[in-house]
Amino acid sequence: MYATACNGSKDSSPIFYLVGIPSLQDVFFLPVFFIFLSFYLLILVGNALILVAVVIEPRLHKPMYFSLINLSALDILLTTSTVPKMLSLLLPGDHYLSFSACFLQMYLFHSFSCSEAFILVAMAYDRYVAICRPLHYPVLMTPQTNAALAASAWLTALLLPIPAVVQTSHMAFDSTVYIYHCFCDHLAVVQASCSDTSPQTLMGFCIAMVVSFLPLLLVLLSYAHILASVLRIGSREGRSKAFSTCSSHLLVVGTYYSSIAIAYVAYRADLPLDFHIVGNVVFAILTPVLNPLIYTLRNKDVKAAITKISCPQDLGHSEDL
């Protein structure tokens, strides 16, 4: 594959050098490596347990949990697209990525990030139907509807980043491109180009705003209807039960958009480069780490299913008692 060089000629593909966190001293590489590795293992194990629990436990064969396994799969894929390379920066010191590998990582990271936003919208719609139109729930939330919602979320997210990634790949780069980041984030790669970065920065910003604010608007709209319905419930116990069915999803939505806010503030504020990089790393890791914890601690059905998988003998003994 050939790319445009900074002198305008068609040259062999550039090599991308990931700088990582510039001011991180060598003495901290090993501790940070183990922190990232611990988070990554926690993400893999936690989300894998949720996937297995939902698949094998008949009580969890419901629309909300179908969306949950999509969310868990996304968390695994999202972190796997970035964290292994982050780890290689810290221990072996392998900072290089080929042209193709860098843009593939960029595409996968942004696609999976977009998918997560749309899956959260599908989960909000599920809660809206369950609380606002409970009698129509079996008719509206059929397996076919769930599959269509999930497929739409995945397909839309897989298509959205393509224009930005393709256009960025046509920018001019030196033979060795220094990326001041821990992975090939779109903005970091654009800023490393010797072309005019304004059009690509604007395109990336517009796509990010659409992916961030449109799903958030739909989630807020769903919960506005949910809140209105819950407030019409006469008993305090009924209102509490209705709110409790939404608590896990609300926490996940709050975590997801909090991580986006951290990344946005780190980018827009007049802060050192290290804060920009750390803000994006937080976005890449925070939600996938917390999602399994939220659903295992807040959701009794998921917690019971995971306990059954992890400690089948103990559960069987407690049932005998």
C-alpha cells in the first residue's frame, strides 16, 4: 500500500510511532503496565461471565439481556482493539504500527464506540416499552425486533466512521509518523499529518457530536416518558420498583457519557498534552470496566446467574439447605 508523502509524491507506506504518554517516566512503566493489564483482564472476565450467564440461563432470555450481551461483546472488542497495543508500549517498548494496522485500529475503535452509544439507545427503548406500555411489551419487543435493533446499531456504527478514516488515510505523512497517543485515535493521527488538518478535524468533530448527542437525546427522551409514567403510579412501592428496573441502565449511561465528557474536557481545555491522552484512555477503559460491575451488583438476576456459573456447588448446597 502506498500513501502520499509530505512532498506530494506517492511513497511507500509510512510507519506510525506511538509515543504513548510523553511525560511518563520509565520507572512508572511497570506499575502502569500492571494497572492496564488488571483492567483488561477484569474487562475480559467480567464481560465474558455476563455473556455466558445470559446465554445459558433461561431466565435471562429477555430483550433487555439480549441488548446486554451485545454491550458486553462490544466492551470486549473495544478494549481488545486498543489495550494490547497500550501494554506493548509499556513493557516490550514496541511503539511501531504499520499504515494498515494503524487505520484498522482507528476504524475499529471508533466503530465500537459508536455501537455502544446506539446499543444504549436500544436498551432505553426497551425500558420505555416495559414501563410506559407494559401490556404491549410482548408484542413490541419480539426477538425479531431485538435482532433488528441490534443489527441497526452495529451496522450504523460500522458505516459512520468510514468517511473520516478513508479521508484521513489520503492525507500526507512523513515516512515515520509520530502519534502522540497510546493508540491510533483519529484526531491524533490527523494532527500528525503535514496536510491541512482543518477539514478532517471538522469532519471528526461533526461525527463525534452526532454519535454523542443524538443517542443521548433519544435516551433522555425515553426517560422523560418513563419518569412521567412512574410519577403517575399511585403506590410508593410501585414507583420504587419501576425505578429499580432502570437503575443499572442509568448507571451505565451515566458512566459512558461521563467518560466522553472527561475526554472532551481534556481535549478542549488548555491542558498539557498528557491530559488529552489520558482523557481518551479513560474513555476507552472506564465504561468497559464498570459495566460488568454495575450489572452484577445492581441486577439480582444477572448476579444469581453468574454466581450459579462461578460456584455451582455452593449454590446447590444452599438450595438443599
